Amino acid sequence: MKKNQLILGLVVLAALVILLVWGHSRIHFNFAVFRDQMAMANWRGLVIGLGCIYLGYAFRSVRWALLLRPNQKVPPFSLLGTQVMGFTAVALIGRVADPVRPYLVARKTGLPLSLQIAVYIVERMFDLGSMALIFSVVLLTTHEPLPHPELLLQVARGGLAATAAMAAFTVGVRLSGGLIASLMERSLSLFSPRLGHSAGHKIRTFRAGLYTMRTFGDFAAAAALSLAMWGLISLSYLEITRAFTASPPLAAMTLPRCMVLMAASMVASGFQLPILGWFTQIGLVAAAISGLFGASPEASTACAAALLLVTFLGIVPVGLIWAQFEHVSLRQVAVESGHAGEELAEEEAVSPRGAA
């Protein structure tokens, strides 16, 4: 895993260097203007954006506690530290630290890690569905002219269709997860036994997570928390972008345009690597802002940097302080959670298949 990450990091670094060399001769970037854009930013908007992000972590704690309720009742905000420290680990170490949150919750509650991984998968499903739903509804109901409107409408319709398909798949897994896992396992095993087993295991884990929602009320509460949280994230993006009052395209940012910016940012964050990934994300988001909305390279870069600092890295100081109080080494926990996840996968590989 570490070797693959090193190779990927070197490839991304080489691509970044090539991009910088190419852009240096074609794009005039004035660092003095960049500093002015940062200095003239409306700090009130940045603070509001940070507050929305912090509140979103509280919503994550409540949602995780809700999903654990059938197995163990935990106070809604008792898991806030696990969320804060987990996302701090991801920000500093990279996506390889994603298992930190389930691992920390398992340690705190005493419940099995397998259950926490199941909850994590369900949580990701709610995140993806909520973001897709908000994005699609906003773009399909707006009359505002947007860049590449036909493409955006197709993407929005696709988002609604994907959300509906995800909902149908979720219902199917909830009702007949064992059968679906077995069918998927047998079908994919024709091409690769390992791929077939992996797919079957993931579906069974997903089904285990869905059993944390015993009633429609549980599902509705989790969905409402997810939509509220992504509404806060959307508001954060909007406030941060509008904070750059010295750039007319950014100061006049609207919610539909902000949805496009958020989508570009989410795509850029998918290639997150420790430290190096921060700069690639800034570059990709800045290119999107400049290309889609016509902001200057300096204003686009300043806005992209602020978005990264507030929405992604803003939790790091709190997470590091929290880890000190909890006597948690984030690097050690990242290694332990990775090993625990691998051991759990090996146990699943040699144990009998889940019941239908």
C-alpha cells in the first residue's frame, strides 16, 4: 500500500511540475495581486464558512450515534471527537486514514469494528445521495444562465437518476442483500474470483450497516441530518467565495454557480494525497474557477486556497488539540486502523459467506 502511494505521489508530483512549467510560460500570475486578494477578503464570510463546517461535524456525530442506536445508545455528541480527529488524520495523512473514524468509534464504544465499517459505508451513501440531490435540484430549478448549461443539465438529470438508482439498490439490499451479494459474487467470479468475493463482501457489509436503521423514522432522521449537513457545506462554499469582494465574478457568486464549483472541488479532492494533494487541489479548483466563471488567476487561486483552508484544513488545529487531550497519536491510529481493517478483511475471506 505504501509503495503504491509513493509511486502515485511521484507521478502526481511530476505532473504538477510539468503543469507549473507549462503554465509559467502561458499564464501571467502576479503574486502581489494574489496577496492583495487574500488581504481584501471579507473575513466575516470566511468565519461564517468555518462555523458551518464545524457545525457539520456535530451533525456527523449525531448521525453516527443515530445509526448505532439499535446496538448501543450513545449520547449524540459523544462521538464528536472521533469525527474531528478522523478528518484531521485524513487532512494530514491522506485518504489512507479514512478507517481512522470507524476505528476510533469502535474503541470508544466497545462495539465491533465490522459494525463501524458498515456504518461508515452507509454514511458515505447518505453523503453521496444528499450531495447529488442538492446539486441536481438546484440546477434543475434555476433560471440563471450557467456555463455549459446543456452539459450541466445532463449532469443534474444524471444525478437525480443516480440518486433514485441508489435508493432502489439500497431497498433491494435491505430486503434481499444476501441474494444480491451471492448473485454479484458468482457473476464477477467468472472474470475474477477475488473481485467477486470483494463485491459480495462489500454488499454484505452494506446490508449490515442498513440494519442499523430499523424503521422508516430512523432512515428519515439520517437523511434529514445528511441533507442539513450538506446544506451547511454548500452555504460555507457560498460564503467563502463571496468573501473575495475584490473580484466581481466571485463577489457575485450565486447558489447554482456555487454548486458547479462544489462539484469541481469534490472531483479534485478525490485525488487527495498528504500535503502534496493540497496544492494539486488548489490548482485544479483555481483552474475551474477561472475557466468557468472568468475570475482572474490570482483571485481564483486565492479563493481555491481559502476553500481548502476553511472546508478541509480548518478542522486540523481542533483535531490536533483534541488528540492531545485524548492521548491519541493520529499517525499511530492510522497505522492501527489500517492493520485492523486488513485483518478483518482476511477473517471475512476465510469465514463462511454471510447468510442470504
